[in-house]
Amino acid sequence: MFSSRVVKIVVWLMLAAMLLSIVVSGISWLFI
């Protein structure tokens, strides 16, 4: 069963992963 709660969790996970990659790239760019 594919409920809206699962969709919301997947969207939040994708947003968190995107933010994490942006933060990591910014920190690595600062330290290079």
C-alpha cells in the first residue's frame, strides 16, 4: 500500500540528502 505518508517521508529524505550534499560540498570548498 502506497500511502501519502510514505511519499512525504521519501520527499523529506530526498530533501535532507540534497541539503547534506550541498553542505558537504560547501565545507569541502571552504577547506580546499
